[in-house]
Amino acid sequence: MTTTQLPYFAHESAYVDDGASIGHGTRIWHFSHVMSGAVIGENCSLGQNVMIAGGVTVGHGVKIQNNVSVYEGVILEDYVFCGPSMVFTNVRTPRSEFPRNTRADYAATRVKRGASIGANATIVCGVTLHEGAFVAAGAVVTRDVPAYAVVAGVPARQVGWMSAYGDILDFSGAATVTDSAGHTYQKISDTEIRRLP
């Protein structure tokens, strides 16, 4: 089957292995590799030199920028953004002499709907980035990130809140804040906010 007959676009330099599932409207750019068993949703964008391992699930509308490898054990939900050269790991204690090469050795990492990961950030395996979480460029995430939290630094620490739309939320003097898209957020505690219906 030629590229023009596929429901997705893959640059001629990209490799898409037999057994990979790729949704309608997804674009795969130069020198990228999607391995057998990977599942990629609709309308995603995989930049240059992206690798998606077998067993990885990528939701709809996900943007993965240049030079990102998504290893087995990582789940990206809908509308996740992965900035250029950010890093996922999938084994907590890697050793060259004693390889960890079974699925039981991999620690699952979940990036929930709408979360964003900045350029050159590192996500240590076994954590969850909750809905709308925002990881600053260069941060090293070693523990779960609450929904709509902004984290930065090494190791990453929470420095604020951000709406799903991308507005900084300032709860000083108010229990609820409305962003510029008209969505309202309520502060539950210093470590939890929620989006109101």
C-alpha cells in the first residue's frame, strides 16, 4: 500500500512497522520509527526522529516534537504535548550487565489528557502526570504531578497552577478563578484544584 492510500501521512524516510495501528489524519515526519504493536490515535503529529515503541498507546490529538522516544510502558492520553528532546524512562534500575527486558521490569508512566511536557524535561518512570499538568522545560519529574499543576526544577516542584486553556491561575484571595476561555477552577487545597462543570 502506498503512502497516498493510507489514512495517515508518513514521510518517505519514516519507518512504520507492520502491526502498528495509526489513526486517520496523523502525520509522521522525517526519520521517525513506529514499531509493531504501537497504537496511535487520530490527528497526531510525530516530529522528526521520534520513536514509538511496541506496546505504547498514544491518544488522539497528541503532539510529539522532534527527538522524543516513547518507550514501552508509557501511555499518552488525548491532547498530550511532548516538547522537543524531552525524555521518558521505563526501567527504574537499568543495568547493562543485567538487562531488564521483560514487561514485568517496566514501570508504567501515564500522561493524562491535556498535559504538557516542556523541552528537555525528563519524566522518570512510574509517575502519573494528571489532567492538564504542565512540566516546565528542563524539569526532572520524579513523582506524580496533580491535575493542572505547574512544576519546574530539578527535581521538579510545584510552582503554580495552569488552566487547560493555558492561563496561569492565581488563587490568592479567591477560592475560584475563571480563565480567559470561560472555564472556572476551584481550589480544594494547596495540592488540589478542580475544573467546575
